Amino acid sequence: MSDSYEMSDLPREMEEEVLSRLPVTSLRELRSTCKKWNTLTKSESFLKRHVFEEEEAPKKKQRKVVMMQEYRVYLMNVDLLYPSIERIGSLDADGIDISNIFHCDGLFLCTTKDTNSNSSRLVVWNPYLGQTRWIEPRTSYHRWDRYALGHEKNKRKHKVLRFVNNYDPSVKHRVCEFEIFSLDSNSWRVIDDLTLDWTVSFRHRGLSLKGNTYWYAQEKIDLNGPPEIKELPDFLLCFDFTTERFGPRLPLPFNAFFEDIVTLSSVGEEQLAVLLQRYPSPAYTANIWITTKIEPNAVSWKNLFLSVNMKPLIGIRFSKFGASFFVDEEKKVAVVLDKDRGKSCPPTRNIACIIGNNGYFKQVDLGESGDNYCYPIVCPYIPSSLQITRQLEEHTP
């Protein structure tokens, strides 16, 4: 405690300079030291300085990402020059089991793993500030629910989209519900009058970009049509959180088939990337494209960014439930997360495959896999000083 009194004699700017050199995983302990540091480290000026210090650090060629593994969330340091991925610290929201994470501008929408029932719980979490906020359902959550976190153009009014638009075999009919939760008003609102001529597979996770959410979608299956449907029109679909409406179908640089792997990722704060791996032929080649422009009602694509034959590298396709990835445009590589299914059944390890042109390949072990259904997920790390107001709960991340 004596150190804090000595530090308090420094000018604020110098005090920020010293404290900003601490890693983000040490901020919780720092904030608990004294009230002054708690306030200082949650300020916008400290956030900007802290981010600058990380960007200008000697290990600038490294990057930080957030990964979910085995129902826990971690801050990871990725070195692409001397390939390694190291865990810096845990960012778990109060030690709760997390089954899915959705990122938007430094905030995470987490779906909990509920072992006692088919329903999960929702919590919005700011790991930088160590704040969580639970969201209670309007009536109840559904086992087939999909969720997204976004914001209006002013970036202050954050909202959660909940929707289910799937055939539920337990009730033998399609369940269709759409509603919005406003963090500002702390209330749910039903959305109707939507055109629902599309469907999003349960395994396809949405992606937030510039406050809106994009999904890989396909035309809705006609249940009265042919029983064997191998190909359906596919496209990107955007939900605009300002208008609270879905935009038009956006073209993809390919046409995917029923069992093809399609995964989305962000490139910085302005671009979207998509990974395609065909099934059954050519089943092993992973292709990645990046947008030149993307808005709720328009998209354009660059030429193919990366094309890698995975057969001589890992001998199998990525899992249709995995393949969460990110790209580094400067180094012209992609990092794809999956499970090591080539050496054991069931898989026993989480892995990251670093792939590039001309056969470049490195595999990084991410640790033991204790659950066949919990695939690793990677999200960008963007620290945010946005306070999660109303019914605010602060927990240990």
C-alpha cells in the first residue's frame, strides 16, 4: 500500500504512463489496490495509452487475441514469426462455464453452459473493465436460439438480438421468434414483419463488424420438397442494429454445398474474411477471401487471399463445427483453430494450424481437449472502456 501513496505524488500523466505498462490481466489486482487507481485505469485516456503501449512494445510482431477453450476464455499472445500461442491469463467471467462467445467492439456476449437443463443464460461482459451484466429472458430462452451483439451507428446504444428460425424435431414444427434487448432501456422488444425466406445453420456463428452482424445463410428448405437437397442458394445476411432489420442477400465469391465448411472472421475493424473448404471434392483445399467493402446492403471481394491443400499437412478436413480463424494480411497467413482428429478418436488436443501459400504450415498445440463438442473459438482483442450500465455487476474476470 505504501507504493500507492508514493505513486500518488506523481502527476496524473506520469502515473498513467507507469501503470499502462502493466499487462491487462494485472488490471483487476491493480484496481483493487486503491480507489484512485480503480478510477484512473477505467478512464478513456488510460485505455488509449494502454493500447498504445502494447502496439509500440518490442514484441510488436506479436498480437493478442481472445480464445475460448474447454468452456473457459483466455487472453492469448500469438507469435507468427516464431510460431507459438501462449496463454497470458484467464478472462473468465466469474469462473462460469461458457459454451459460446460473440465479440463486438471489446464487449462479449457469452452463452453459458447449463448442465442441468437445455436452456442457457446470457451475460454481457467487458473483460477490460472486469464488468458483467446478466440478461434475463423476456419469457424463456429456446434450445435452438441464436444470439448476436451489436450497436447503432452512434456506438453507444448496444443491443442483443435473439432469434430462432429452425425446425424443432421435439415439437415437429418450425419455431420462429425474433426479439431485441436494449442495454440502454433494459428491456426486450419483439420484432415482427420480417421476411424469413432464409435459414442459418446452428453451427454457423455470426460475426460483428462495424456494429452489425453477418451470417452465412442459405435459402430456406421446402419441407414438402425433395428429401435429398444437396445445393441451396447461399449468401451473406446482415442484421442492421440501427434499423433493426435484415438487409438484402449479399453475394459470396463462391457457391457452397450442403456439407461444405464455411466460416467467417473479421480483418481489422472494416473488413470481413470467409473460409471455404469443400466436401467431398476437393475436400482438403481451404480457400479464404477478404472483402474490399462491406455494408448491410453491399459487398465486394478481393481476389483469392489464400488457397492451401490441407491433405499433405493434416490429412483430414477441418471439422464442420470448428475452423474458427483469423488472418494476417501482412504475413499472408491464416490461423485456423480445430481439434487434432488425425491421430486419435475421440480427439484429445485442441490445435491451431498456421497456413500460408507455397505449402507453409505450422501446427501449435493449444492443450488437452476434454470435450468433443467444445471447439476452440478465436476473437479479436479490442480493450474497451465502455461501462455496462444498468443492473451493473462487477465480478472477477
